[in-house]
Amino acid sequence: MVMDVEIISKETIKPSSPTPQHLRKLKLSILDQLAPPIYIPIILFYHAETSDPNVNHIKRSCCLKKSLAETLTRFYPLAGTIKENLSVDCDDEGVEYIEAQVACKLSEVIEEPDAKILDQFLPIEPHGKGTESGREVLLAVQFNMFTCGGMAIGVCVTHKMADGISATTFLKAWAATAIRDTEIVHPFFNAEFHFPQRDISGFTPSTGITKDGIVSRRFVFNESNITALREKATSGDNGSSKVNQPTRVEAISAFIWRRFMAIAQSKSVQAKAKVFAAIHAVNLRERMVPPLPPHSFGNFYQLAIAPTTA
């Protein structure tokens, strides 16, 4: 599928209020220092609330920009600059905001099986170095407008100072600000206190994954599919161990892993056994003693590896 995505405008959004001087420097934790030099990509799709294709996208975008500036006053490091993989200079340089027009309907994108087309809705290439200007922004947003009135908000958050939980915490806070929710999210920038910074000179963080030979596939699990998988995990069907109240991620991950291993075993009847590994990021916040606040911002994760042979 060929898709025409036209960039209409680019601008920098800065915090609506300047960051106080005593908060201008944020030291990175050792987990931040070791994080891969990539961006966490997230795309949020929204169907049109009306059948009118002339929906006021400009009004929506203005609301997003205003609420983004307000949210950055609480998430001020995201508008800053990383210095030598040691600290964030919270200098209020701002985040990149892009407006783009997509020459198709949102439904065409959702029905398209090729996941690569989704990259066009992101403001930055996830494994890239930053913006075209050469500046390594810590957060970038792309507001995509479809001909049907639907929209997609593409967000890239640097992994150098945020994990997946931190990224979603920011998005929830931004959404709450946009709709004027009275429950305001206040993040805790305490990562370096719990995981002190270290001298890792000579070490260069990497993704640990090469692009050669990597194949991407898109699988859609609707609500009924997920419910059925969770019920199977709870009942211990197919000889598997029972799991008490598995999450959606656990149920789907286990299903994909079982099917992958079944395929691998079917191909290794005459071949030498190979070692395979399933890798999951584990949230450390709730596992620490005492547990950390859920809105603790930074990289609070470790990788759990489950090896097996087939």
C-alpha cells in the first residue's frame, strides 16, 4: 500500500512555565546510562466522532499543543538536552511537534497488514539519531490528520531516560491535561537516588539487535481472543501450568511463544537442537522493597530471559 503523508508544519513546543533554576539538572541513573540509544514509538489512533470529513483538525491540534506545553512543566526533563550520557540539562529547549496530512481514510491504515507503513506516522525513526536539524530531542510528536476526520498521534520518547511505563505515564498525564481532568499526574524523578550513576566511560550502549534477517509481522487480537487466551491460561488447558489472573500481555506472550516453539520443534526433527530465548522487560517499581511510586520516571526495568531448546 502506497500512502501519501505530507508534512504541513513543524514547530517546537516549550514548557508553558520556565523550569526553576534548582531543577535545571537531572542526573541519569545507571539504568538510564545502560539503556539502548533508541526512541520508544507509540501511535494512538482515533476514529472520527462525526461523519463530517471537514472536522476541525486545527482546533484539535491547538488543544494538543497547549496541553502539551502545560504537561511539560511537570515533565520538564523531556524538554531538555542530554549531556554526555550523564545528566539532562533541563533547559526548556522544547520538543518537536509535527502536523501531517494523510491522503487516505483511517480504516485503510487499520486494515493494512504491512506494519512498516506505521513508521510514516512517527515524528522520528525509532532507531535514528534525532530530528533533521541534528538536535537529539528527548520527545517528539506527530499529529496525523486523515481525510475521514480520524487522526493518529505518533509519539517518540527517548529510551535514554524513560522506559515504557514512563512513556505511558507521560501520555496519560498529557491526556488528563487536555481534557482538564482534576486528577493531575505528578512524576517522581528519583531514578538516580535508587540506582546511582556510575563511571561507564568506554562503554557504548547499543540495541543488541541487528536489522539483518529480522522479519516483522502484524497480528491482531480482539477483545474476545484475549479473553479466551486468559481463560485458557487460568484453566491450564493443553497441559500448561495454571496461571492466576494472567494479564493481557502475559496471555498473548505465552500464546505466541508456544506457537513459535511448536513450529521450531516441527522443523528440528532431523536437525541439531537449537537454543531459543523469550525476553521480557520487567517493571521494577512494584517489585522493590518498599515499592516505588507508580509514577517514578526513568528506566526502572530489567530483562527477564527464559531459554529453551528445540
